[in-house]
Amino acid sequence: MKFNRSIFFRVFAVLTIFEVCLLLTACTGAWLTTVSGMLPSILAIVNAIVAFAAGLQSKTVSSATYSAIQKWQQNVATEIAAAQAILAAIKQNATAGLIGDFQAAMQAIVAQFNNILSGLDITDTATVAKLTQFLSLGVAAISAVLALIPMALAKVQAKASKEELKHYDALAAKTTTSAINVMKETYVAIIDEHTANADVNASLDALPRTI
């Protein structure tokens, strides 16, 4: 199956709509807890990258590179767990300080995604292309969450009513679900697009079909 680029770029469009929708309705501090549904999907992308690299050991991925990717996975998992813990605290009491902590946690995650390829010795173009697609998918989701934080902070500081918070949380939950669904569709499109490298294709075919 040829990779559907319209689906791939649609994830960026949907996440942008996600941001604009909440900008117009005013994001809430309590709403930030709904983004926790996106974090497991981001971690699943990380796990898929590790599995993809494992299938290419001694082919296009060296043992040293695979070890570096495993270490990266551990680092990202730790950062995601930290973000989840902060979200749990925000759910109990949304404060500007906690939202700032969450922003720092998400920035640490996106930094992990942005830096992973720079230190790896992968030269095969098909392998690099697929890793880039997976990483771009994760970065798109994390960047959308980061863009919402200033809006969340503004609503917390404005001390919105409980009625407003309830309305915005329901809207955000619906929009977040749509964004996650597009992420999942895009992930499948990435693994369905084969390359000119048979080893890369075999590793893609062995990946789970869902995130």
C-alpha cells in the first residue's frame, strides 16, 4: 500500500484545529487532564520505534545504535510518567505552578524526540525516513499540547466558573479523541508504506497495527 500523505499531513491539521478550537472557547486548567489520553499513544509510538529498530539489528541498525534507542525509550518513558503525575496533581488543584511544571515536562519529551536521530550512526535512507516519520508523528502531538498551555494558564488565572470548566472540558475531551484517532490512522499509514529496502519492510510488517 502506498503511503497516504494526505493522512500524514492531516494529523498536523487536526492538531492545529485542536488548538484553535480551544483558543476560541478558552482552555481550562482542569481541561489539561484530558490530554493524559494522548500520552499513552505517544509512548506507544516510542515503543514502535524500538521494535522497528530491533528488527533491523545487524542490518541497517548497529548494536550500539539499538542500545542508544533503548536508552532513549527509557528516558521518554520516565518523562511521560512525570507528566502523568503532574496531570494528576492538576486534576486535584489546577495552579499556575503545576501548569508550568507540566509545560517543562512536555518540553523535555519533545526535546527527546527532536534529538534522537542526531547521535545515531544510521546511514540507510529508508530506515532514516521511517524513523523520521514516526518521530514527526510524536512531535506533532506533543507540540499541540504545548501550544495549549498558555491558554490553560490564562483561564486558571481568570478563575472561570464551574459551569465554564465543565463545558470546556467536555469540548476538549471530544476534540482530543478525534486527534488521537487521527494519530492512530497516521501510524497505520506509516507502517503500511513500504520502501525499497526489504529488511525495513519486514520490520514494518512486524509492528503492532495499533497504538
